[in-house]
Amino acid sequence: MALFYRNPLSLSVPDDAFESWLRDTGYLEILDERSVTSTESPIPPSSSSSRCSTDCRSNNSVAVGVVLGLVTGIIPSVRTVLSILTLNPFAKLTSDDFNKETPPWTIGFIGPSYSFPAGPSQARMRVHENVKRYARNYLFLSLLIFVCSLYQMPKSLLGLLGCLALWESMWFCFRRWNIEQTLPVLRIILLYVVQFLTASLLFYCNLQKVVMAALIISYAVMIAHASFRKLSPSIVGVSFQQNKYKT
């Protein structure tokens, strides 16, 4: 993504610095649109004319040409999907991203602008930027999916509530009889017993299945949304800049 070409009369800007500047100012969609145009490569006229001449010779060559056209059209899409599946979406995520203001769920998060990534580089850029931009939305969505999974499996929900009640009862007993100071050995034994009972109860209620299902669904939704969502200007950043200019 060399946006600036080096020449003696201009100052060359590194791609990483220019990308960070576009991210801070809210114009990262320029790189998104440029990656689309850069990945589109025109077909040489000589190959198309030779293919047309060979297709006109026999029906077998027509079938071969159609199959080759389908394969050449599917291979880039498969390569892009594989790059998305093997991508680490949390590579550029920091703790400061969770302290930002949550984008609106209607226009900011869902939005109307979606498209299939034109290549692995565009998919990687979209996933990293969208995960940083919508970190709080993805977190709330994961919690909602976990709650819905618990609703679908009432046995796991009752087991989780039972574990919470067990721990609350233990701390109540500690405070009531002052076991932490009078009987520290008994306190340690009770902690181990409650931990064993909690693990056994959670395993019996199949809470691990609920957690795994919620994680898989949340990860799939996050990857799909982050890769297909265009890098439109951030609603929060635009509103913040408008308010700053007004003041």
C-alpha cells in the first residue's frame, strides 16, 4: 500500500505512519477503497482473444474454459476466507480500546456499508480496525450471546446459580463465625471443598458446552462483521470533531 512514491522533490511517508495518521483522523476508508482498486488486475487482451479462439474450436474447449473461469474466480475468494480464518483479530487490540465511547448500535455498528473483501490485505486491515473500533460492541454482544445460550440450557443456568449460592453461603459462614481468624485451617479446608463442589456442579450441568458455544458463535459473528464491514468514518470520531469545532 505505497500511497506516496519516493522522489527527490517530495517527502516520503512510511506506510505505517500514514496508516496510523488516517486511523487517528478518521480517514482510514481511503486505504480500504485503494486496496479494492489495487487488487483488481485487468486481464491481458492476448489471453482473452486466444481463449476465445480456442473456445470456438470445439465444445470440449468451451467446457474447459468455463471450468477454468470458475476456478480462477473461486480461488481468490477461498484465499481471502482462509486468510480471515487464520488471522488473529486481537493483534492490535489494546486495553484503551475498551475505554472509548461505545459506537451507536444502529448506524455506527450495524451500518449500511458491507462488501466482500477484495483480498487478504483488505480483510486483515478491516478486521484489525473494526475490532479496535467496535471492541465494546463485540463485548456486549458476546455477553448477550452467553445469556441466550444459558436461556437455551436451563440446567446450566441453574447450576451456575447454585454455584453462586454456594460461594455466598461460604462467605456468610466465614463472616458469621469469624472462621478466618479463629480457625484458619478450617477455612482452607472449606475453600478446597467448595472449589471441588463448584467444579463438579459446573461439569454436571454442562456449563462448559454453553461457554464453548457462546465463544464460537461470538467469534464467528465478530470475524464476519469485522471483515465484511467497510471502513466508513467512525461515527463517534466524527461527532467528537464536530462538537470540538462548534466549541
